[in-house]
Amino acid sequence: MKTLKKSPLHSWHEKMGARLVDFHGWELPVSYDGLFKEHQSVRQNAGLFDVSHMGEIRISGPGALEGLQRIVSNDLSSLGESSILYTVACREDGGILDDFLVYKMGEEDYLLVVNASNVEKMYAWCRDRLPSLEVQDHSSQTAQIAVQGPASRGLLSALFPERTMELHALPYYHFMKMEFGEQALILSRTGYTGELGYEMYLPPEMAHGIADRLMDLGADSGLKPAGLGARDTLRFEASYCLYGNELGEETDPFEAGLFWLVKMDKGDFIGRDALRERKQDPSAKRLLGLSLPGRRIARQDFAVFCEDEEVGRVTSGSFAPTLDENLCLALVRRDCLKSDLSVEIRGERVSAIRRKLPFYQQAALRA
């Protein structure tokens, strides 16, 4: 029998009545009170997510910046201390190994927050290609709790009342070092739900205390624990890519619409030559958004057609609770992007309407 990994908050999830599922080898909550309620709670109030399954890889030592520049597509040279950058690492042929956040912890000291399914792969990739640097996998020593939604700032200000002014001034894609009791943690502001949101990286033994305290503080502001189900519909509405859906080793950043993550002029990096060719490839695909009439939902890997020719595949599809609409993301051949498209759902072709991305955008996320 397969043994699943457990988050430091596993017993907390059980206490809160979560429905637990296997997620890339982890036993994690998919929902507590129902996906729709948790989704709406994040849009209107706040939700608490356990994202301890994410991986944390620390890279440090003389030459760390130059070394990392060789393995990521974005340009880290402008990254200031206590700031964060989103990037991808590519294979030599341009396929995406992983998408992740880079935290600049200090001079020649960086923290990579990678996808749970890619921790071992990315750790080996970094260790093999950065032999002169110290590469450490901190994943098992790190819990991560995210608080997302318009009430998140107030909740964290209540949790850290002595740091309220700094917390209110924390810019988007920056972090600050904090203390809870006598223990240190990192608090960042990125957000994967499309709402104002924060993440805390902390020692596993602190996770229960922080989660309980937040739920007490959030009792009057509508804070709910939220599971993987709501996390997926929220990121889908915000049109954020998900590794294994929109991203993978067979997809390059241009196909996924991540042009802004590729800095060709910064100098050489793994995959640059291949990406230069793939950017001009007329047979390449591009990610687009589609709306479908009625209640029929296009799921991952459903075929997309232009007349009678299959020209792409759905990468993610769902009913969007905030928008009250059935939507999907799809990778479609470039030469068909302006054509009439349909999606095959259980043997029937359903006409689709092109939708501008992102499906949902909240100004408070970046303000």
C-alpha cells in the first residue's frame, strides 16, 4: 500500500473536518465545507490554505547569482533584497522543468519555492548544475500557510500587531522576516488566488499554533479553511498556470503565454537557443481562454477543433463560481487562434467563444 506524506497540519485538517485526498503523494485536504463556499469566502473575506507540500530549496555561496542566472529564464540581476521573482527553469530543448518563485534572502543567498511534484527533480537539477554552490533541500523542515482574500491584511496585522505598519507597507512580491513568540518565520505577499494574499514559511512545530490563532482572529471576518479544490478554481479564474496542466516538459514558456518570463538579452541560460527557435515556430501552440455555453464543462485533455480538424487540447476547465460561467484554458495551434473553435465534450462538439485572459482580475492584488 502506498504511504502518503503528511503535512504538519494533518491532524488539524482532520479536526476541522477536511476531506483528504492523495495529491502528488501527499494526503491533503480537498475541501472542508464545500468547494463553492470556500471559493466565495476567499473572494469576499479570507481563506486559510495549508501549502506545506510545496518545496523549498536554498542556494547560496559566492557566484550564486551568476549560477542561478544560468538555470532560470527570468533576469535575477534586478532582484533587490527581500524581493521575489517568478520564473521558470527550462530543459535544453526549451521545455519547462518547473515554474517557481525566487526569494532573495541576502547577497548570494536565494530561496526557490518549487512545485511539490518537482522537488526531487529540481533539487537534483540545481545540485548537478551548480556544483560550486551550497544547494540544500529545506522542504521537510518548512511548513507553509497562506491567507488569501480581502480580509487577509487585517488578519495578519492582528496576528503581528507590533508589525502592522510594516505589513501594510509590504509591496507586492516582497517579503519580511518576522517572529512569532521566539521563533522566526518569513511572511511574503504574492498570492495564487488572484486576491490580496500572504504566505508564511515557518518551522513545522509552529503550524498548529499559527493556524489555530488565525482561525480565532478570523471568526468575525469570515475566515474559512480552504482546500485544494478552491485553490484550483481560484487560480483558474485568475488564469494562473498550473504545472501538470498548462505547464510541463513538453510545453515552452511562449506556448503558455509566459513571454514576460523569458529575458533573451540577459545572457546565456539553459534552453535559450531552443526558445529562440520555438518562439518563431509557426506550428507551435498558444494558451487561450474559451467560454462555453450552458452547463457543459470542458475538462483537461478534451480535444479542441477548428472545423473538423483537431488543433489543440484543453489544459484546465471548470465552472467559474465568481463569474458564473463555464470556462476553459486550452493550448491551440497558432494558425487557428483567430478561427472558430469548438470543444468536444462526451462526443459532442460545443462551439466556444474566445475570452481575453485573465478571466478574473482583482486590482487589490497588486495595490
